[in-house]
Amino acid sequence: MGLLLATTCVPGSPAAPAAEPAAGNAAVQRAFEQHSDGAEVTATGIVDRVLSDQSGPSGPHERFIVRLSSGMTLLIEHNLSIAPRVPVAVGMAVTVHGEYVWNAEGGLLHFTHHDPDRSHEGGYVLYGGKRYE
């Protein structure tokens, strides 16, 4: 178990749950390899870049890139009209649950928040010991 924690966290970073991420990262890798869209996945990694917010038809989205231990990267699009901003910082550990959308760069996760319409599985971002949904 200590080895798993060493690969998913960096010194001084918020601890990430150890059991769920390994399975989640494998699911993300499978979704990428199969060019899947719509799979509900959980991924744990390190914030690689923080991007500017982006406007869209469903409201503004916070965007950041997470690098998994495999080296794969995911773009996270977190809807700020539904969920609070996550104060992510480069180099910090994060766990994200949402809907995967394939692209050649590794894919993206969205629906990283609760679903006010209850028509979709709710997502979340775990960061710094707090759950944002």
C-alpha cells in the first residue's frame, strides 16, 4: 500500500484515496484505447497545468490538465455554474470522477459535478481533502 501512495501523491500534496484510483486509472486507459465516449470513470493524478476558464452554452468551465502515473493526460472541464471552483495548483494530487470523452491527446472528463436534473450520474473532484461537486 505504501508503494501505491508513493506513485499517486507528491510530498506535501493532499492525500488521495488509494483503493479507487488504481481501478479508475485502468478504466481511463481502457476508454482511451477503445476510443470510448460516455464512460463514467475515476482518475487520480497530479495537476499538470491550470488553464483559463472557458465559456460555453452551459456556463463557464474551470479547466485543468491532470497527468496520470502512466504519463497519460486528461483535460478536466468543471462546470462553475453548477459546482464551486476547485483551487487546483500545479503539482498537487487530485481525484476526479466524471464522464470520459475520447480525443487523441488523452481525452477529457466533464460532468465533474452533481447533476441538478438527476438525469446523469453525478461527478466530483477531490482536492485538498475536500469534495467539490
